[in-house]
Amino acid sequence: MTETGAPRNAAVADAAAPTIAVLVPCYNEEATVAKVVGDFQTALPGAEIHVYDNNSTDRTSEIAASAGAIVGFEGLAGKGNVVRRMFSDVEADIYVLVDGDATYSSEMAPQLIAMLTEKHLDMVVGARVSEEAESYRFGHRFGNLAFTSLVAWIFGNRFTDLFSGYRVFSRRFVKTFPALSTGFEIETELTVHALELNMPIGEIETPYLARPEGSTSKLNTIRDGIRILYTIVMMLRDERPLATFGLTGLLLVLLSVILAVPLVSEYLATGLVPRLPTAILCTGMMLLGWLSCFCGLTLESLRLGRREAKRLAYLATDGVSALKRRASKKLQ
């Protein structure tokens, strides 16, 4: 009885353990991908390592497969496209998203996962900490601080590193995330999605290392910075329409009133409107201002309906707490 009971208990415990998938989007990372795969195999034994090749022109996919990773491919260029494909294809209970450049510490993965499961969270972000100038350049550091502050001001201050590529997700988050971005702005979309639905989220400081020799950054500071700013503006329009269109409308109304004051005064004094073009401009600005305000009110109603639909889809998917309940039942 004892001899057969122990293996059976072990098998039940293994079946109850959550399945973990490590997702590694890659473009020309032949110098680092084998190290990333090996490090996460050591840090997370039993986890599936998925490397998705995004039209690499080097031996990234071949080296990843030799290292033991499950290799996938995404033909549309851009990190956002790769993340969308990975989230669609891969099935797991817990997902670890990490860049393939070997700048993130695999040793932190168990801590990130532990925080996710113990506190029943949907996303945990590895906030980058580095004392090496080579690993985290001043321009990127300043841009991250500026954009993180902007997102915090608009959507809520719950993160310190908006652009971290090291994150752990629940299945609930992954399978309800729309993933509309195509490039490096995907991190912004991930963060805003969590903030908009008021998801339980967390953050842990993680070491950020310099790129190994032979590996180069794919991030273009100016080009990708403009794309990220554009994404934030579009999200502000979509997620805060009343504020966006309402403030624009009120500004137009205020300018119309300011320009109209001398015209009204002159009309009351003389009965004449000598500056007809200015009067027409004031009338047009007033109409546009109120129209903008009403557009904001209409779009705000639509946003609330869309948000309710997202929330219902989110609640219809099992989270970490449901995962723990299933595990306890299997162990019983």
C-alpha cells in the first residue's frame, strides 16, 4: 500500500501543478537565444520554452531548437505581432514573457511566479534595476521615466517601469488581452489593459544586464519613441474620450467667448458688427466646441459598454484562484 501510494501521490501532485510557458520573441538573437533557453530551463524545470522567430536572417530558430525550445514563427514584423501570435497559440496556466537578448535574470522567474500565485494576481512586472550604463542607456532610461509618468498621470500610478520586457501573466490575462499593437508599443498596451480593467497586478525589481557581445538592440529611440507616444495618445482618445473631447470642446468654447467679447461690446455700443469674419469664426468655434463635448459624451457611453464587455470576458476565464481550487481538488 505504501509502495504504490507514494508514486501515486507524486503523480497527483505533478498533475495539480500549474503548467508554465516561457514566451521568448526573437529577431536576430543567435548570439543570446541559447543562453536564454538554457537559463530558463534551469530556473523553471518542467516549463515549456517557446521561442518565436520574427523573420530572423540569422540562425536564431535553428539554435533555439538545438537548445531545446519549441520554435514558432511569425511572419508579420514587430514585437506586438509576435506577442499576439504567442498569446493565441500557446496554452498554459502561467505565462512568462521575456526578451531573447539575455538582459533579464532567469533566477527572478520563480519569485515573479510566486508573487502571481500567492497574491492571486494577473500580471507581475519585473522592474529593471541596473548600475551599468551600457545595459540601460540614459536616453532609454529618461524616455521610460517620461512615458511611465505620462501613463501614470492618465491611467493610474501602479508601475515604475512601463517598458519592461519581463512579465508574468495569468491565463486569464493572456486569453482576454486584445493585442492590437504591432511593435515595441506592446508593453504600453499590456500596462494600460491591466490598469483599465483594474486587474490585480504587482511589480518586483529585477536586475537588468548588459547585452552580451555580438547582440545589438532592435529598439530605435526616436522612431519607436514616436510610435509609443502615438499609441498613448490613441489610448487616451479611446479610454478617456470624455476628457479628451470634452477638454478640447471647452477650450474651443472659451476661445470663442474671448474673441466674441469685443464684438459684443462694439455691437451694444454702435449696433454694428464691423468684423464679420471674426464673428463667423467665433460662431464656428462655438459650434465645434459643443459638438466636441457631445461627441465626448457619446464616446464615453460606448467606452463604458466596451469596458463592460472586456470585464465580462475577463471574468469568464479562470484566474489563479480557480487554478488553486482545481489543484486542491486533485490532491484530495
